[in-house]
Amino acid sequence: MNEITVELLAEFKERMKLNDDEDKNLTRILKSSIEDLVDKCGGYDLHTSERFKELVFERSRYAYNDAIEYFNDNFLSQLVSLGISKALEEIVLEGDVDATI
């Protein structure tokens, strides 16, 4: 579901204006960002959710620049919003709430 594909890596490198010699490090950073954000926001697929992919890229940018300690504070509203969206989606799927609310 959240596999680091060649295309995803190329998209991130283009965004960050990086060279090919950092693929191993960038793949590790992207994987750890995905794991962290799935823990915080729920099981999104970065290949189908642009909001989730954006947060993965932003967290990865912070990690790459050794500033990861600032990510949560700077993106708190986006993290909370994505987490709430996932929780509401799961409630509706479980049938606990009328979907028209």
C-alpha cells in the first residue's frame, strides 16, 4: 500500500532538488515518515491521498534537514485534521453513525 516506488522517490527528489546519490537515505527517510504519520493519522495510502502524501513529503523534508523536532508543531492542524477525517471515515464504515450527519 505505502511502498516507496521509483516514481515516488523521483517525485520527492525533484521537489527537494536532490541528486541520485542519496536514494538509500531518502528511501529510509520516506519510510520512517510514512510509519510515523500512519501512527498519528491512520492508515492512508500515499498513492491515493494527496493530503497524506503532502504530509509525508513535508515530514521527510524536515527529517532531511535535521529539523524533525519542529514538524509536529508546524503541521499540527493538518495532522489533527487528517486524523479526525480517518476516525470519522472508520465510524461511518462501521455503521455506528448515520452517514448523513
